[in-house]
Amino acid sequence: MTDPTPQNIPVWDIDNSNPDFVPALEDNLAEIVDPELGLNILQLGLVRNIELKPDHAVVTMILTTPFCPYGPSMMETTRKRVEKVLEIPTKINYGHETWDPTMMEEGLADDWGLF
């Protein structure tokens, strides 16, 4: 049987612990666009997790390539946006996953033309 949801889309810890924050997080993070690809970090699946701790938040994020020239800027912007929404100090962890097109929103990889 084929998996009906083949996408490698993460479920953030905050989806379960504090789902009321998720719409505002998604709205804010959708504004952060990878300038080389023209897609936002959520469409690309770069935000792998958002976890709320008692005194801070932790965002796990990856990049499309380890040496993305815009990576540091996108990660810092992500940190600031999450911190603004949650009103709590926020840290960024660079995830260990290697990015691939299955992490993109459904249908985007099909139209991307590179794969």
C-alpha cells in the first residue's frame, strides 16, 4: 500500500503542546523567503521543529545546502520571528537532516523543474 502522505513534512512539538501559537508562527515564518529559490522556509520544509521550553523556545532548522550564502541571515530572521510571536527567548539549532525535495510542500517539487 502506498503512503497517502509521502511528503517529509515535520510535525512541530508546539503543534501538540501549544497549538494556539501555530497560525501566528506560520504567518510570520511564511514571510521569510530563500532569495535564491523564491520560496519561503515553510514551503521548503526548512523549519523541522519548534519546541517550547519553560524559559525559552528552540527552533530546529536546516538549509537546502550546508553552505547556503543566505543561511545565517534566514536562521537569524527565523529566530527573531519566533521570539516575537512567542514572546520568549528563542534559540536556533541547526538540524542534522539533509534537505531533499520531499520536504517541500506538496506539489512544489513537481513544478520546480530540477528533479
